[in-house]
Amino acid sequence: MESAVGVDRLHFAFTITFHYIFPQLTMGLALLLVILKTLAVRTHNEEYNRAVRFWARIFAINFALGVVTGIPMEFQFGTNWAAFSRSSGGVIGQTLAMEGVFSFFLESSFLGLMLFGEKRLGQLGHWFATVLVWMGSWLSGYLIVATDAWMQHPVAYSVEPNGNYALASFWGLLLHRWALWQYAHTMLGAVQTGCFVMAAIGAFYLLSGKFGDQARMYVRVGVMVGVVAAILQLFPTGDMQGKLIAQNQQPTLAAMEGLFVTEPGGAPLAILGQPDVQNRRLDNPLVIPDVLSFLTYRSWTATVHGLDAFPESDWPDKITLLYFSYHVMVGLGTIFIAITIVAAFLLWRGALFSSRWMLWILLLSLPFPYIANTAGWMTAEIGRQPWLIYGLMRTPAGISPHVSEGNVWFTLIGFLGMYMVLGILFLFLVYREIDRGPDASELIENNSSAGAKPAGI
């Protein structure tokens, strides 16, 4: 049973990690597309419309791959996690069904209009379609996050006579604090991915001496939106997420921080160190005294419980991986703030586009928001262990009891091969669009509006 649980977890971890490569960019780009289209409508500047058409093509590729890789996860609830689905389907079935029926179809329907309908819809109609694509993608994200938030902190449920969980309050499920703050934190992470990708592509074009006006626009929009998102990611959303974990998942907080022993009178914040779980200590620690107490409880002398205060059966089972995932997420988030602030300062001084060293930093930063978002989700999901539904259902109790370990390995190997092909296809399609650039002569651009007045940046 234990080995089957491990493979089931590995299977879902792989499929969802690969899948989330795509939605985080579509959700981030959706907001940036609305900003660009709004500027196009307000300024009548055709350069903004060219930018919308280019990034809409990148958006469409990501959306298609997100759909293809997302559908198998819905089936995994039934194939690999049947006991969990049977017990909690009365609650999470609401949000998962709404995500598919409402938000997904809203996004996909108006995506077609955004891609192909600019000429027929006119500028205002095309702006409206772009807004609805953004709303659909962000509504989809909220419903998925609300599902996960219920697993992290179950609320608004009742227990039926057969032991299954039923929804007691629809609005209690959708609007509880954990879901709202987790959603804000998640969306800001997606926005940062979109901003860094847009700025990186703009930096690439500038360094290559191509598409100068468009490249400057990409860098400008990416940096200006990115600096706001990076700061909000730290405070208040990251701060509040940490407080919720401290209130409701204290063993998780201790494991994230590498705090094996309770520190009365002020707990230190570990900046660096290697957790030695066997000996219950943090090796080679670099700590700031009392800061963890202040960040968690706003008191320099507050007691933060270490792992020794809880039964080992309630500890996360992958403490080392959890610790490093959390610190990678926080470390990269801090670096993003520094990069965007420096870039914004250079932009304000009018020196960003000629500062090749900063353009190289923006270009080389492209993969790191993906790493940070992945590390953030690993922190959330590994930190919830050993619970599948925190405080209600242990992870081994949620798997499909009649699906053998060998069957799960067989499908996992199949997904590895299939997703490798999809990954190569994705890289080829995105490379082709970037190589063609915003001047690509495609059907989408041929259907663009002729009514906007061209003007320089």
C-alpha cells in the first residue's frame, strides 16, 4: 500500500507540474493583453495592436497545451484517487465542475474571437473579447485554487452518515480566507511569469537589434507591471499566507523553516542551512535572531513551536524537500523584487534600453518565475502532508485500492513519453513565433483591424 501511495503521488506531481507550465503564463499574459489592448483603444496606436496580436499567438499555444495536459488530471481523481473522490466529491465536485462548465468555456469561446475577430468586432468589441478571455482564465484559476484551499483548510462541509463529506455552504467554500489569499498569491505569481517572459522576449529583440519599437514596449510593460506584482507577492499576500499556515498548519511552518526545536522567547529566521532530519537539527545555519517570531506573530519574543512540539505522525514526510522548496521560492521572490526595482529605476532614468547588462539579466531571468511557481506549489502540497484533506483524511486513505503499483508505473511511463513529445512541440511552436516576431504574416494578422491610426511609440 505504501509503495502504491508513493507512485500515485509521484504520478500526480509529475502531471500537475508539467501542466502548470502553461496556465501560469496564460493567466499572466491575459492581464497583460488587457493592458496592451486598453492602451491601443485609448491611444489609437497601432503598435499596441501589433503587440496584442503577437502575444495572443503565444497565449493560444500555451492555452492549447494547458488544455491537453489538464484533462488527464481530472481523470486521475477517478483512476488513482477514487477513495478521495468518493469521500470529498460532494464538496470539491462543485468547484471542479464550475471550472469546466463556466470559466473554461468562457475563456475558450472568446479566445477565438480575440484571435480571429478583430476586424469584424472593431476595436471596442475586440477589447471586450480580450477582457472576457482574461476573466475566464482568472475565474478558472480561482475555482482550482478554491478546491486546493479546501484541502488545505477544510470549511463549509458536513459529514454524512456514510462518512463522506457534503457541502454545507456554497459561499463558505468559495469565499473563505484561505482561498482568497492563496488565490491572490497564486495570481501574482502567474503575473510575474507573464511579465518576465514579456520583458525577456523584448530584451532578446533589443539585444538582437530587431523589432525595436515593439521590443521596447514589451520591456516597458513587463517591468512596470512586474515590479508591482513582485512587491505584492511578498506583502501582503505572502505575509498573510504565512500567517494562515502558522495558525492552521503549525507542523508545516516548523518544517518549512527548519525549526526542529521550540524556541521560547523568540525564534530565528533561517536564511541558509541544511536540515538534518535524523539528528533533528539545521546544519551550517545562517539565521537572524527572533525574526521568525516577529514575522509570524508580530512579536519579537513570541514562541514558535518547533517540530518537537508535535507527534512525528503529523510531520510532513518530506521535510528536506519542503524546506528547500520553500527557501527556493522565497529566495527567487526576493531576487525578482531586486531585478524589477533596478529595471524600473533604469526605465525611469531613460537608460534601460541602452543598458545591455540589464537586458541580459532580464533575458536570462526567463525560466526562474517558472521555478519559483513550481517551488511554491511544492511547498503548499508537500507541506500539507501527511494529510490529503488537512485534519480529515490521511493521504494513504485516498488512493484507489484496486489499482496496483505496477498499473500506476505503466501509465506514468506513458505520460513521460507523451509529455516529452508535447514539450518539444511547445518549444518548437513558441520558437517559431518568436523567430517570426510581431511582423509575422499570418491569418490572425490578416484579420486585424484597419481602423486604428498608426503612430510611433
